[in-house]
Amino acid sequence: GGWGRDDCGCFGFGGRKTGMRQTVRKNPAECTGCGACVSICPKQAIVMQPDTEGFLYPKVNGEKCISCDLCEKRCPAGREMPEHHARLLGAQAKDEALRRQSSSGGVFTLLAREVIRRGGVVFGAAFGENMRVEHVGAFDETELSGMRGSKYVQSDATDAIGNAVSLLKREIPVLFSGTPCQINGLLAALGNTKRDNC
């Protein structure tokens, strides 16, 4: 019993021959729910579905899956991350009213305004229908207000990741505000794409 690869390299439970992938990760508990696999899949065989606690995880449609393994190859979960030596910076908006509307000193809005001014798109978490948090895109400043403030729940970023990748490949500036897992998912979905606009 347990998860393992069958003869064709597909994951299945208990060593059964499955024919097609049933899950993205060998160990589903490693999944962070970033949604990169959904954006990467060339056959749209993966969707994000809530578990019993409401957290979103990938579900593979075995009839659509062609076992190309792109989802596993690009999945950021369980990978060693390259060491980055970060410079620490501090900033806040001079506008006190903007700072009061924000949870990070208004810096998100300042960065977002600049990206939009350059003809880019801003992605961030906002409450949608039924108080569900999802990543949305903003093309002008009037669309930013719902993205301000921390949400403290998982957001569905799968469409946003795919859209951000498409824009970046066309060299359109993007600001993507998300959790570290979502940012890693976006970078994984980009693969070896030039990242000057990241």
C-alpha cells in the first residue's frame, strides 16, 4: 500500500496501475495549494477543489491527463529553494489616509500605481462572491481598493497565475501580491522565461 509510481510513471495508490496521474505530488500533504499546476497543465486536466476544511488542492482528471509530468516538474513544493541574500528595506506612504486604508503602510498601493502607470496589471487577493477570497487583476487604480488589507485565509490564485504568466511572456509589467507559496508557484509556472518584469 501507499503512493507510488506504476509502470508508466503515473502516480497511484497501493501500486495499482492507474494509466494516468491521479495527483500532482507523490505525497499530497506536501502540496501548498499554490495552483501553479493548474496553470501549467496543457490539457486543463487539473482543477483546484476544497478539502473537508475548505483548503484548495489540485484534483487531476485522469481522462484528460496525458502524463506529461509538467505539473510535477514545475511544482515548487518540496524543492530546495536557492539562497537569496535579501536587502531589507522599510517604507510607508506619506499619505496618512492611504496608510489607514492599508495594512502594510500603503506600500502595495504605491507599487501598484507605478505598475499601472507603466501599462501593467496588478494581481492581488480580494473578497469575491460568498466572501470567497480570490486573486483578481487590476488594470487601473479604481480596481485596487479590494486588494488592500490582509485577508488571512487562502486565496484562489490559479487563474491569476496563468494570466500573469501570459502577460509576462508578452513583456507586460506585472505586480503579483501573494503568499510565498503563490509567488513560488508563479515563478515555477514561468519556468525559464526571462524574468526582467518580475
